[in-house]
Amino acid sequence: MSMSRREFLKASVASAVAANGLAWFGAGEVFGADTVVIPSASHWGPFKAVVKKGVLVGIQPLSDIDAMPTKMLTEGLISRVYHKTRVMYPMVRKSYLANPTGDTKPHLRGKEPFVRVTWDEILAITANAILTTAEQHGNEALFSSSYGGWSHAGLLRPQVLQGRLFGLIGGHSVTTGDYSGGASQISLPHIIGDMEVYSPQTAWEVMAEHTEVMVWIGCDPWKNNRIEYTVADHQMFPRWKLIKERGVKFISINPQYTTTDEALGSEWVKIVPNTDVALFLGMAYHVYTTGKHDKAYLDKYTVGFDKFLPYLLGKDADGTPPKTPEWAAKITGIPAQKIVELADLFASKRTQFAGAWALQRAHHGEMTHWAIINFAAMLGKIGKPGQGVGFSWHYGGGGMPQSNHPMPVGLSQGRNPVKTRCPASRISEMLMNPGKQYTRDGATHTYPDVHLIYNAGNNFVSHQQDTNELLRAMNKKVRTVICQDPWWCASSRFSDIVLPATSALERDDMSSGGTYSNDKIYAMRQVIQPYGESLDDFEIFRRLGELMGVGFQFSEGKTVQQILRESYDRTNPKVPFDEFWEKGIVKIDVPEKMRKWVRHGDFYTDPVKNPLHTKSGKIEVYCSEIDSFKVADCPPIPKFLEPAEYLGNAKPGQVHVVSPHPFNRVHSQMANADVRKYENVKGRQHVRVSVEDARANGIKSGDLVELYNERGALIAGAVVTDQIMKGVVSLEEGNWIQLDSKGRCNSGAINIITTSVASSGLSQATSANTCIASIKKCTDAESENRAYEPPPVEKAGKLALDVAGMKLFERAAALKGATMASMTPGEKLFYERCTLCHVPREPGDYTKKQWHGITQSMFPRAGLDDAQKKIVLDFLEKNAKDAAVM
């Protein structure tokens, strides 16, 4: 039987990988005539792809651009693109295909084979499921779990394209907020006038010149800055070394010693997880009672200290005792003498506090960053050069100066006619409680009644807390789960319809360099032909749009190349597009003044001329607006509220499980790549266990261990270390899932055991780092880890699909869509340029002042000129939460 060109290519790839492996090449490598070098870029860095006879054989990092290429780039990027877990063909779960309008046996998701079908067949099945759901239950019943945009670093991200298509057929319910900074992005605009978790940080040169003490609070920039939302170039790594050489003292408040601590020689202060608020309250008490606080600063730059002080001194109506260092010591595990020592040091030195996002991914997580802000304000630090607070040092190259140059953006997501939303971490609750009311940021919302989930470029089954709860809810409530992805990740495995998308190496796109610095534009050129029968996300949604009669509105008649060229030209480039596309990179000049930029510096210099975008214009030590919401579990000042579960209320022998960002992954991306071999233990996620806990449970490095609680159980591989405190274990998030006969995850996926309890009624954010479990040595693992094996696949006979009889075009036309033509100029620009990260934030989510604060960091990345900024702000002000309030 003859072999097609595509099949021959795949065979060649398999042979090349098996025989020679894949390699990374030095910048000066010379290649033969049968080899081409193609510039491209990724979350893990920019590179040149080395392609021989159509096969990707290696990666060539850009040594003059990337300060520290990682193994995720040099090895992982290539190994996963040809991995056996690629979804090569359109697939439908066997029972779903057998009876799509009857009993589809949802309980067999993740257990039974898939059936290979054609693209024509699967697109018709998908479109029909979407339209049938909307007809029977309304467009609110269509839910997008597509979230975050981390699938690749380009402009044409799947969640944006999906939102664009669904907006044209009447809309769909979506997530709101996110996992990364879900609590603080709601609380901090009220407290300090911006989300802060997504804001640029003081320029590194200012830190090197002025800072004396840098305090990492759960913060690990050396690890987390290995990747970026756009293209990582790791430029802060050599800068941190320079800052260290200037004599800055680093202190790390963390239950474990991190990669940053190792690199910079931090002093390690061990703390019980979820108790940082108590520490900062204890230090605040000390500096106040010893007169080391800055009263003049509090009077000039803050409001509400008089309402915070009674709680600090034990005179609050809640009856809690004074927040002395001794009180804090009992909660945090840090000796009272050490708390006093730290407070005195921070008061006497120019100190920068760097709080991690992980701190607020906890029960009552809104309190943590707030407590840090209040303490820094009491010391008079915020806004001074090299001092204050920052909650994004670990992300996006925080510390690199900003170019403020317009960056390229892709297609608009467009307006969503459906306004029902679900907070990102509350999907299970939504499915179990359709029609239930919930509060968020002072407003009351209602959960939609969801019957179909569409998931593109996102592994929601892995990232949702309490996985077993999610799967039960899906089996009970959701008729159709559609997943559009290049790989058989957990979300693909537990879906009914799987649409094979290309990887970023198999399509053209574009990105920017430095999430905050925005000092480069990168071509993400196609490196290899699409693997199997995969299609890029743009083409999948375009074809679905054609079936439903909105194909032209979706694409506007443009090709991907036209979209990219137009996007590039809007950045006012000095280099023509064709030259840029050939070279793969354009560098952007950074204004000299930005090298001296200080976070909150303008506010400190002149708080009247440059007020914060809070209700008072100042730092809100006590927040009257949060007080007015009357949220039972979120007071208007930062208080230590006992978490639902932590070491302070754990049973003897239980441990607190923290789940930090992984070292060699972006969440669940790279989980299937060969780089897992560097840290996995017996093929499973490693878990860091203290020497004391290992001894108590008969565990040694290399053993399998079982972590379990009432929510579930998982198996991981032990790494016994003296770099984590007793009573705490650390298990990186992002593993794929394989359940054994006992329901245990044989791969070590953390969310099998995390709680789905919301942070509070203010934000409804995740509390994944509030997790207690029991630990024991595992001696009964049933198999090797099979999470990174593809599912069984069967080939279908000819399907009796009457596509014409489905009348997809006519039925879609009956659903009222929204087009870009109906938008005002400001609205169009907002949805086109300012909503590309997560699901678009609605104008009514924030007040006028809050939008003015948020857009300060939003507009530079959106690439708007002054006139465009004005019309977008006009639109936001007219539709803000307080627009009707005079």
C-alpha cells in the first residue's frame, strides 16, 4: 500500500527522534543545504528552529537576546511537539458518537475509547451540538472554559477566537477573573487603586541604587520568570545578580527554600502556610507600640488607620487579642524575637516587599496583600525609590524598564451578548447549582444553567480544584464537552468531542518580548507542517463559522498573514514587515526616563496631583467601599481569619500541601515533555518532604508516597530535603491525570486533593494553597504512570450524517448575534485591544476611578495612542459600575 507524504513525514519524524533524539545548537552552528533555520518564539523564549527535510531536529537559542535559555526551550519544546500524546485526528467518544441525542453515558468519560472521524463529520457534530443546546436551553447554556490564553505566546489565541465566534451566534456564558491573582485583582483596586498583581515593577536600576533589603514573601522570581505570558528573554536574571552585588540583603519568608533563595543567598524565615497576615500584623503592632511607624506618612498618604488601629491593639468589636509578636508567633511558627528583629530591620532600612500571587490563592486570600500594604504604609515606604510593595516581581520580567511602545494585537474578541459569568475557580459549583446567586465585588450574580462546555487551548480538568467534584458535576449536568487542543491532556481525555489543534510550531503568529518591558516584537513563524490532520485554531473556528453562516464576519475575509501584517503595521514600526518576518525580531528603544521609574512614585511625589484610583485617592488602610459590601467573610481591614484548614487546625500527622508553579512547565504545558525526567520520581511528580516528616512516616527519597484527604488521593515521588519546613510538603501544580482502580491519581495531580472553597464572597477566587492532607509511603501502586499515554482509538465506519438536514445555517441565523459594526468606536477598541489576556472584563466590573487605575498598565500593552486612550476611557466611564451615580 502506498504511503502518503504526510504519513511518510510522520514516519521520518519517528525515525529521527528514535535514532538521534533532538538537540539544541549553538549560535554559530553551520548546517548543510538540506537544513533550514527558521526564526520563531514561545513562552519559553525566542529561538531558531533547525529543520531538516521537513523534520524539526533541533533548537538554536538566541544567545544575544535570551539571557538564560532553559531546558523547556532547548529540549521540552521539541519533545512534546512529536509526542505520542498528540491528537492526530478528529475524535469523538465512543458512546457519544453512538447516541448523540440519547444516553451518551457521560460516566464513561476518561475510560472508554475514542472514534476517529473526518473533519467534515466532527465540525457538523460540533455545530449541531452547539445550536441544539442554544435552541433548547438558550445561549447561556453554552459555557466557555477557555481561559487565560497560555496555550501559546501569539496573538491569535484560542479563547479570543472562540469568544469572537460565539459572539456572532448569540454569545455564551464565560468565566470571569482568574486563578493567578483572582482575590487581589478584586480587592486591591479598592485598596491601592490598581490590580497590582499585573502591574509593572520599579525599574531594576532604581532597586540597585536605593534598595537595602528585598523581602520575598512566598515569592520565587528565579523560577517563575523562566516563562512569560508573551516571550520570555530572562533579562532580569543577570540584573538580579547585579542588584545582589550592590549589597542588597535578601530575606525569604516562605515554608520552603526556593531557587531564588539559592541563587541570591536569601536569609530563610520559615512560616506556617496561610499565616502571613498574622506575621505582618505582629510586625505592625511592634512598630506602632515602639513609635517606629511614620505618622506623617499615614496622615498624608492613607485613610482609615484609626479604624485599623483598634483591631491591632486588641480593642476591636470582634474580641480578638492584641496582635503582639507573641500572638503572631503562636500562629506563624516564627519566634516572637525574630518577628521583632524583622520589624526593626524593615523600619530602619530601605525595604522592598515582594509578595507572590500564591499568597492570595488561599482561604481569605484578600487579606494577605492588604496586610503587607498596611505594614509598608505604616513604615512610610510606598512610592519611595527602591522601597514599597510590589506583587509582580516574579512574573513577566518584573523590574525591566518599559518601552511604552505600541505592541501588536490580533483579532477582536468582540462583545459577548450573554452576560452570565462564572468566577474561574467556581465551575464545579456553577454546574451543581444552576440559578444560584453569588456575590462578587459587591454585586450579585446568578450561575447559568450549563449543558455544553467548549474548551479551547486550556486544560480546565487539570486546573480546577477538587477534580473529583468537577468530574461528578460534569457527569451529572453536562451533555456535551468539546475540547480543542493539540494533546491528549486531561481535558481532552474527559471530553466527548476532541478537535485536534496545531501546536504553535505549526502555524504563523506574532508576539511581543517582555510582558512588561515590551521592548521586542517577535515573528512566530511556522516551523513544520501540521501534525497528523490537525488544524490551527483560526481555521477550526473559521470553518465552524462557515457552517453556521458567520464565517466571513469571523475572518472579515482576511487570512492569518493579512491579520498579522495589519497588526504589525499598527505598531508604527521602523522596520518593514517583510524584513521583520525574515529576521524574526524587531527591537524597541526604551526611554531613558523609564530606567528610573518607581512604582507609585508619582503618587508619593504629589498625592494631590497624582491620586491613586481608590475612592479616597489614597491608600485605604480601612476600605469603606469593601465595608459597604457587607461580605461576611471579608472585613474592611486586613484581619487574620483562621483558614478552613491549615496546620493550626490539622489533625496530628497531617501536612499542609502547597502547590507552587512548576520549574519545568507552564502549568500543565510540558507535563508530557521529556524535561519531566529531570524532576520526576519513578515517572511521577516529585513532592518535597521535610526530613522530619519523612522520618516519621518511614519515607526516603525515591519512594512513592500517597497524599490523601476526604476529597481524593494521589501518588507522587518523594524528594526528602532540609529545604522545607516540618509539617509542609510541596507538590508542583499542572500534572495530567490518570486515575487507578481506587480513584487515586497515579500521576500526582495536586487538584485531586485541593479544596474548592472560595477565598471569600468578595472575590470568589481559588483557595488552592489552603490544603491539608495525610501522607504515607505508597506500596500498592497498580501500574506505571500512564497519564502521558494516548487513549485507545477506534476507526469508525461511514457515518450516516445528514449535514444538509441539520440546517445549521438557518438555525444559527435564528440566534441573535453581535457584530463589530454595531459597536461604538471606544467599545470596539476596548474589545479589540484591551481584552486579549483572559475573558474580557465587562465595563460594569469596575468604577470609573478603578478603570483609570487599571488602564494605566493595560493601555501600554494594548498599544493605544492618546486619542484612542481617550475614547476607550469615555466608553468605560459611560458603562462603569458607578456610571449612573452622580
